[in-house]
Amino acid sequence: MRTAVVIGTGLVGTSAALALAGRGIQVHLVDHDPQSARTAAALGAGTDEAPEGRVDLAIVAVPPAHVASVLATAIRDGIARGYLDVASVKGGPRRELEALGLDLTPYIGTHPMAGKERSGPLAATADLFEGRPWVLTPTRDTDTEVLNLALELVALCRAVPVVMDADAHDRAVALVSHTPQLISSMVAARLEEADETAVRLCGQGIRDVTRIAASDPRMWVEILSANPGPVADVLAGVAADLDETVRALRGLQSDDDDRRREGTEGIEDVLRRGNAGRVRVPGKHGTAPTAYEMVSVLISDRPGELAGIFADAGRAGVNVEDVRIEHATGQQAGLVQLMVEPSAAPGLSAALRERGWSIRQ
């Protein structure tokens, strides 16, 4: 691949363009909002000038509702040797294209499993896709050359290719992406009218659960509108669990011993099933999940504190696998939670204490 055109310069389109441009690909940027394309070009994602001839690959990065029409225009105009989209829903756009009677041999549906709460070209980064799954949904009609172009794109973006059926993909993302977004938003919505005293008690748990609730509602309406059935199916299962959990909690309120026992069993059941499901979530770099031990370090809110902790961990010869920060309410301080291999935790704690850090058990 030497040339590409990216149609749609939002977060995903601009991030793909940045990755390609950074590896020597000539990228042309197109957007219905010329200012967005100019912004992406100013970031180094390519040029907003039209290509002089046919490019190698056209990447359509527009909302699901517009994928079919944009692709149809591009294919009819013959702007590229191969075409793909990066929308988060795959079955619907493919069926829309088939209904238009187009030759779809030069097209493949794809979906990079990466994103942010922020949208637009200014949120884009060249490393957005690194180490992340990138789903490809070829059919028997997909030309081998187009599949190879898609695989080359994934490699240039340093993502991990995953081949799936389009409808299986849509059911999967309903479970692991679309439903979590709605549930996060529902939990966050409980805070809208909550008493200020209650909100002041928010800790890391509520921050973790509601992080993605900051996403753009308009974008998510478009995504959910393209995949409503599978999402509703998953939510129906969640709703059944919620009903059972509510009954269990009411049982715990009862004066009747049998009802309290049933309530305890019901709560234990949902929590244990949650444990079992959480274990299946892939760990670092998509590998099997690893149980890390946490070393909690008290820090003040001043420049250089985090850098100092990481530097001292490095001097101790310990690799920090993950990190979380829990800020203290009403104080300029917090806890940095360093996730490390269990065997490394005692040595790291001792080394940090020697260097003056306060370790919390």
C-alpha cells in the first residue's frame, strides 16, 4: 500500500490516518466538514487535497447509518482498488450495500476495537490501535487483494487481526461494548439528582463504572440505532438478573429466616457469576488474565510525584503492570495503586519505603 483516502476525520479515521502517514503512506483526507479535514491534516494525518488518481485503499470512517451511502458513492466513482469501513456495526451496512446491487468484491467490513470517551480529530493518536483487536468480516465474495490490503492496514496500525462473521461480530459487540455503555450511563444518571453530600463520597469504584458515561450521546444513538436487537437481547438478560437481585435484597430485609437465607443465596449467586465472568476478560496485551498484587503508595498532588514513584520502581527492578490513582476527597493527596507480579510486591514495598514513600496496607 502506497496511497489511501480516509473518508471521515473523526477519532478513528484520523487515528488511522496518523498511523499510516507516520509509516510513509500518502493519505488523503475527506470529510463533510472541511474544517475537520483541515484539522486532521494540520495534525500530520495527511493532506486534505484530493488524490490525482485512484488510491490503493479507501477507509470509510463515518457513523453506521451513513456507511452504505458513502461506500456506494466511493465504489461507483472508482476512487480506490479496495474499500473498507471501520464502523462498530457490520451486518446492517453490508445488507444495505447488497440491496443496492453493487459489486462488493472490492469491499470488506472491519471494526477496530479501540476508542475514547472523546471524539473528533483532536482526540486522535497514531497509537490508538496498537495491540488492540481489529475485526475483519470477509465473505466468500471478498477479493483476496482487498483482504490483503485490510491486513496490511491492521499491521501498519499495529493492531491484531480477528476474522469473524458480520452478524456474530454484532452480537459480540452488543455484549462487550454497547451494553456496557448503556449500563454505565444508567448508573451515572442516578447521580444527576443525587444529594451533593452523597456525590462528594464518590470513590474509585463509581469512577470506574461511569468512566465511559462521558461519551458523546449523539454518537452512541447512531451506534445503538444500527444494532438495537442484539443490545436489547443482552439487556433483557441483565434485566432478569436485576429483578432477581432486587428480590434477593428485599429478602435480606425480611424478618423471615427462610427469606433472608434465600436473599443471601441470591446475592452470592450473582456476585460469584460476576467473578466467573470477570476472569474471562483478557489481560495485558490480550493474553490470559493475570492476578497482580497491589502496592498502594500515598502521594501529594504536586509535579513529579508519579515520575518519582515509577523511577524508584525501575531502580528496584520491578515492572509496573498497571496503575490506578485514587484521589482523596477534599485533600491534595491520593493513593497510587501499583499492580505488580505477586512475587515482586514485597521487594517493591520495601524499596519504596527506603526511598521515603508512605506505603498503605
